[in-house]
Amino acid sequence: MRFYFPALLALAVAAMIEARCDQPGLRPASRLGDRIFLVLGRGAFMLWVGMLGWGFWMLPWWVPLAGLVGSLAVNALVLRAGVMRSWPGLSQMLAIAGLAMALVVLFSAS
């Protein structure tokens, strides 16, 4: 369970960055890179929602609530820093790290 909170934070930031990078200059230049960026960002959002639902079902209510509030707070901090050209790479790394941590959480719970 020690990866639940960091997984939620990483997935939330990855999804938020993908949603905010709607201008062509902030997206990867190649079609394949842009498609991977899109799939990882949308997948991160779906996994974030799934992890919250799983948390409310399997964990005490305050744990996923803390994850939700923490996700909103870290998204606000990232947005406050402003848009950067490094966001797509950061988003992809966070999405992969969040996926790995979510898998650890889900497989260790069963």
C-alpha cells in the first residue's frame, strides 16, 4: 500500500499535462510520439480514476480522499510553474512510473 499515494500523484500529473498540452508546439513532433503521448495521458487518467474507485472500495475512506486532495494540490503546483517544453517527456515518464506503482499496489493487495 505504500505506493498507492505516489501512484495517484504521478498519474494525476501525467493526465493533467496531457490535457493541458493542446498546442502543437507543446506536443511531440512525430505522429507516433504524439500518439504515445495521447495514449499514456488518457490511460493515466483512466487508471487514476480506477485507482480512486478501488481505494474507496478496498481501503479506509480517508486514504483515497487524501489521494484526491493530494492530486489536486500537486496539479495546482505544476500548473503554477507554467507550461514548459519538457512537459510531454515528464508526462510520459510519470505515466509509466504511475502505471508501475499501480500494478505493485494492485498485485500486492490480492
